[in-house]
Amino acid sequence: MGKREDINYKLPSGFDIELLPGERRLELFLLETISSVFERYGFTPLETPAVERLEVLQAKGNQGDNIIYSIEPIVPQDMGDSNESSDGSSRGLKFDQTVPLAAYIARHLNDLTFPFARYQMDMVFRGERAKKGRYRQFRQCDIDVVGRGSLDLLYDAQMPAIIAEIFESIDIGKFLIRINNRKVLTGFFKGIGIEKDKIKTCINIVDILEKVGASKVKKELEKEGISENIADEIIEFINIKGGSEEIFATLDRKSTELKESEDFLVGIKELKDVIKGVRSLKVSEDKYCIDLSIARGLDYYTGTVYETTLVGYENLGSICSGGRYEELVGTFVGDKLPGVGISIGLTRLMSKLMDANILKPMSASPAQVMVLNLDRDLIDTYLEISQNLRQAGIKVVTRFEKQKIGKQIQQADRLGIPLCLLIGKEEYTQNQCRIKILNTGEQLDISLENLVEEVRKILNNQS
RNA sequence: GCGAGCGUAGCCAAGUGGUUAAGGCAGUGGAUUGUGGUUCCACCAUUCGCGGGUUCGAGUCCCGUCGUUCGCCCCA
């Protein structure tokens, strides 16, 4: 098979994110759809390097060491230890877009206009155990808005509107954006007497409710030294269900029962403002809800948090999530620079949705027309026709190699090219061209003068 | 990092100590010379991740090694 046995060319675990042509075309289509929604809301495109200093990557939160890939050069042997002083080990690959954004803002503070709204659809890297649909390198589509000093809660409200618009336009069925506010959670924990240093742990435990179920959450909480009564109270709290007004009513009632409810009240107020904004942005009621069990694992979230699931496919997990972070950017700059953002894990989303047959790959080739090679002597005609079509904006593949006609048509079919142009001696002498429409098998003879026009007409009818 | 499983062609695989290593998909060639997605025929692994061992004999058992998958953890 001509295969080299000494080189293992398989991709390492977690990096098998290569797509076939039709899949890549689908990805590009999605990227285009997503970015056009982002831009409709005035977000500006941005890209940051794959590499940042470790101190930047580790600046906030507990992402820690087990997910960051460090990067260092391979020192050539004959260079001895001359590279030893390089600080290669102090760099790593970015594991999300938010932390690099914070650093970016710190670097360009004086060149940017605030609130700064940007989108980014780069690859990120996580050194975690790979799973089906969960990779070590993957593409995330992020938007964030960062304000200087303060950031209006309407930016938080805008996020669900953007999410809704995106998932409506890529047509993947019903989805639900679940909204919560971390201050509601932390305020509640504080109010029922949980010590400050345990609140973070509690948030992380609560976050896994959906995955592991209430009894496991309770067990975990008790492992942290939380009494059974309190654990029950927590579970009851995060399970509160209902419409927005209903939940607000419950929360208001709860706030009077709590010992210390300042944070809790702030959280409720924020959540109310956000929901009000979402409503004003005309996001339809069945697309979002308040869900007090949404906490998000990342440490840097401080206020609003979001998670989006596909209705009927909840097991796919969150397809878009994010939240507000008050302190993250400020870790690099002295100022207060609160931000809010969301992220779509596109690689994972595509992989899962294609497995579930919700998304289907596009045709392998963007070409709309294939000019067949029936006679090598007519190659100049083929080239000329191809150029004419291209000038009219039509995507054309010209066959240079003479092959059995059936093979050529078969190839066009496999590539998903809808039209074949056949010009042999016969057609040529009559100044004609035969157009074959592959999905119907229909053929028609057109004079060369009208060809461009005719092809365009057929293509229009097809789409 | 810990626990479990798996490793047979480009892909999916049967095979559980005897040997010519099923089958399917894909691929290549053909079924009379200018027509595809259907059908039919032929071809397509001196070899079972790698190394060692047990045995008259190993893809099949044992040890090691590498790779990979799943679970815990974490998350997109």
C-alpha cells in the first residue's frame, strides 16, 4: 500500500479534529452565520496568539496546571545547552479566549474604546483526557464586552438575544437559554450560614447537579462538612422551578428569611434587570428561563451566568455558555474592568450534532459546474468556457485529464457538483454545449453564446 | 493523576490454541468504444500495535511496552 511503517501518522488523542471537505465547508458556513450575528450587534473581530505566558494563563481561577499545555522549543542536540536559558517552560497554550482577552486589553488599554466588544473564533487547547466530542484542541466562538469602571447590565441582557439569534439561524431545533446569577447563589449560601471559604466549593458542587443528580450533590455537600439540613435546603433552593415572575416571588420571600441577605438582594436585583432587558429585546419567552442550578465551573464568573441546551438533546450538554466577570481583566490592569461574555464550543457542537444527525455535512466541493474533458484537442475551448463562467461569478472546475466520461461524471457527483458541461467534437462543430443536471439526469443542448446565462438560470432554479 | 477495557487492511469487523486470517464499506479494473449515483464479475492483510515468553503449534495464553477508549476529576 506504499504505507510507511516507521512513522505513525495518526493524530494524537484529542487532536483528531480534522474534518473532511464537506464538514469543513459546514464549519465555515456556521462560522459565517455566527460571526454575522456577532457583527450585527457591533462586535469587532479579533485574534490573539495561541501562546501566552503561563503567569497570564494562571492569573485567575483554578484552571490549573492540569489543563494548560506548556510549550517549549526542542533543543537541537548539537546546540548543547545554549538554549537552556530560554524561558520556554514559562509559556503555555491558551485554554480559553477570555483570559487572553484580559491580557490583550491590558496590552492595548490606550488604543481601545470602551465598552470594548469583540468576537473571536480561535482554537484553544486543554490538556485534559479526551473523550468523544471532547478534544484537546478545539474552536471556540466567543464574544465579550468589557467596560471601563462599570458595565451596564443590559450587556448581560443582550447575550441571550445574540445566542437566540444564532441558534435560530443555524436551524438546529428548539433550545433553551438558562440564566442565573452567581450572587444569588453565593448570597444564598452566605445567608444560610455557610462559611466564606466553602462557598466556592459549594458552587462547584451545585454546578454538577444536572449530571449526577440530587443525591450525589447532597453527599458531596455533606463531605464538605455541611449538615444534612443545610444540604437539603440548598438542593431545594436550586431546584426551584417556574416562570420568571414565579421564581422572583419565591426569591423575594426567601430573602426575608435569610440572616444576612445583602448579596442575595443584589443578585436578585441584577437577575431581574437582566430578565427585563431580555424581554425588551424581544427574545421569545420559550427560549430562555431562570435556572437557579446553573453555576458554571469557572471561578472568574461573579454575576450573570448562562447555559444553553438543546431541547430533547439535553445529554449533549451545554452548547453555549458564559457569564459576567467583574475582576478578571482588572487582574492585569489596576482599573476595574468588568466584562460579560459567552462562548460556543463549535468543534464539540458540530461533532455532537453531526453524530446526532442534526447537522449534515455540505457537498465536498464548492464548485457548481464541472467542464468535462471529452477531447484533449478542445482543451482551449474548455478553458475559455470556464473563464467565462468564472467571470460571471460561477464556481467552475475544469477537467484537465481525459478519462472515461462516466468516471468524470461520477467524480462530479461525488464532489456534489450539480452541473456537468459536455463538449465533444459533435457539440463543438455545432457551436453547442450539452448541460447535464446531475440530480435529475436531465440534459439539454445550449448554444455557446447563451451558455453563461443558461447555466446561471439553471443554478438559480436549483437553489 | 487513579481505576477498567481494547489494539486484526483506509474504515467497520468475524475469529476464544491447529492456519489457505470470514464478511461488509471504501478503492481499483472490467460487463464492446461519449454518460454517474442500481446490478454483476475480478483484484485488494506472506499477516493480526511492538518486543519477549509458554507450546509440536499463537491473532487466540503469559509478561513487558506503546497506543487508544471509557469512568473518576474538570469542562466546551
